[in-house]
Amino acid sequence: MKITPAKKIICISAFLFVFCLLANLIPPDANAQLIVNDKNMKVMAVDSKKMRIEICGVDDPGDNTTGYVYVDGYTETFKDGKAFDWKNLKKGWIIRVKGGVRWDMNLKAQKIWVIKL
């Protein structure tokens, strides 16, 4: 049985296709660094539809920039040592947020503590 050039091309193409397909299924190494944030912030607004809290930093008096703290079903919120629903936060309250920084430089909250009412 003689292998024709057309069959060689088909076999090589099929091999390369399978190799490329398998190479894309292997997950790449993570090259990102986890940035953890733990600081006091002032609540500016609570947006329960988008599951976020608009905040302003209070640690640095010259820093009046606002940002967002995003919450999900795993976020724990505490007030006076007891569990508390984050949707009941009020404007002007000082909270302490511990969580990671997202790709858009906003926080993804892991824990929220109410510091001052």
C-alpha cells in the first residue's frame, strides 16, 4: 500500500489539529498576584441591584476618590459582633472591609465590619 502525498498532508493536518486542541486544554500558570485590602471606608450609597457598595476612603483625609465594594453570597457582614445584612448599611457609616482587588481595581469583599454608625 502506497501513501500518496494527499494522504500525508491529511495525516499531518489531523495530527497538528489534535495537538493544538490538546495544547489549548492545558490551563496556563497563574501569573497574577493577589492584592488584599484591609482598610476603613465610608459608605456613600448601597446598590443592592448591582450587589455593590459605593465607598470613599477615610484613612487618608486628602483622598476623596470613590470606588465600589462588590459583595456576593459568600460575603460576611458584622455589626456589634453579630451577623448583619449588607443591604441595611446606611450612608455615612464607617465600615472596615477585608477582601481582594478585582481586575477593575474595585474591591471584592470577603468580610465587612461596621465600625461607626
